[in-house]
Amino acid sequence: MGTQYRKAYVPVTLDVDKEGAILPRLIWWDNGVIFQIDQILYKCRATSKKVGGGGIRYTVQIRGKESFLFHEGDKWFVEAKEDNCS
């Protein structure tokens, strides 16, 4: 059985440069864990193939691993792995 994912809306701390570009810096998880974005690798308009929805997809590097962060309207979400305890 494959890994299940869910759309998890998250608070994001960001910077805006003088040209108006949005630069996400931190992702805040519900349990209080804060993930620092080490690098923004790529930015494009895209949809999530795992959880649906979409908008501007940021390919980011966090702790040496690539991940997607989506800016959908006024909200931010990630593709979070489901905890299956059954």
C-alpha cells in the first residue's frame, strides 16, 4: 500500500523583496515545530498531484531534502504524510 497524503494548511513566515517577490522562510507545524527553508530552488504555477489544489508551487530545500510548498490564494499548504495507525 502506498503512502497516503493530506493537504495541510500551515502558517508561513516570509519576506517580500523590493520588487515584490514573496520569499517563504519558515513553515510552522501544528505541533509547534518550525522548519527553516534553507533554499528556494524553483517557483512555478502548478497543482498538487498528491492532494489536489494548487497555485504557486515553491520547490524548497529543508534540512537537505526537497519539498513542495504551495501558495493557494491567501493560504499556504504542504503535502503531509498521513499517520496510519491501523
